[in-house]
Amino acid sequence: MSAPADGGFVLTVSGLSREARIAAGPGVRPVAAAGPRLAGLIEAAIGDGAAGILSFGIAGGLDPRLPPGAVILAGGIIAGDKRWPVDAAWRARLAGPLPEALPGDLAGVDAPVLSPAGKAALAASGALAVDMESHIAVRLAAAHGLAFAALRVVCDPAERAIPPAAIAGMREDGGTDLGAVLRALLSAPGQLPAMIRLASDARAAFAALDRCRRSLGATLQPPRA
């Protein structure tokens, strides 16, 4: 994969609408969705002239040393027994304004990893964190010969379980169904303390993601000749 070409836009790929809103800016087209819907949006954006693809958002921690808010600029994406490296030159350019960003791989999965045991199993690959979009984005970037990079911020740390109520509210379009979350909590109110902890983790993660975006500024745009 080559560095982003001059004159195109950077496609940022996220799972949540909130992540996409943070990513937005001149020269950037954000998309947010889940599963097959996400792949279709990426393909459409590539057809419109995307110059590079950046996976952007929060992630579940796999390395127990990483707290909520830890920033990762990935060196590669692992899914199953395959690893895709990111574009090294683009990663280096993104790393300049982000001295706190850690190098390391991300794991890509098709379903949420809710338990510490599930996270520990993925951590055996050496990945620092896990998300549900990077592996979809990097496969399509590779298929179309586009540069790929990934910026992810740890939300839930490795030792933290994700309550089912949080997953109940996930929508395919990247939004949140608050009604579904409330219904899940009403049916199992014991999840409330875990939801409160997750909300605190998410505040730290989104604050860090927003700081990263502001620090990067125009660096997200394709390099100019």
C-alpha cells in the first residue's frame, strides 16, 4: 500500500457516530457503521476517490498495562491468522503531533469482546487493543491498493467486562438506541454499576480521541506534493 495520494480525501472508518463526528474536518470523509453496512460505505467512498483509509475511534484494551485514554497508532492489524501492516510513512506522519501514541498491533473482530477472558485470549496475539472496524477497513484498503493507518484509544481496560446493556444499544448505523439500553437495565438492574464504570472509561477515551484529532489538524489530510 502506498502513501495517500495528493488531491483525494482521507476516509476515516469508525463504528460509532460520535467517533465520526470527532474525525470530521477539511479533506476528511468520516463513515461510521457496523458489519456489512460498513463495508458497503467504505467501498462507495473508495469509488468516490478516497486517497487513504484511517481507522479512527475507541477500542477495548487487551494489554493490562493500558488505562482508558491510552492512544495507539497501530503498526498492523491482526484478524485470525493474518496480519496486515499499516503504511509506515503515513503512520510516522501521524505520530509527529502525537508523542504519547504507542506503537503496536490492533486485533480485529466481528463481534464484541465482552469478558476479560475473551480479551486475554486475543492478547495472546500480541495486540494491544481490539475493535470491530479496523480489519474490515484494512482488507478493503489492501484490495484497492490504498494506504491504511489506524488511530485507536483504549476505552474499557483489559480487566473490565462490558455489560450486555451497553451492547444492546448498538445500532448498525453507528448510533445508540437509548431505549434498548434502558430496557436491558430494567430487566437486569445489577448491570448499573458496570455501566457507570463504562461511562467513566468512555469519557476518558473520547476526551483523548478529541485531543488527538485537534493535535493532528490537517495531518489527517493526504500529503501534498
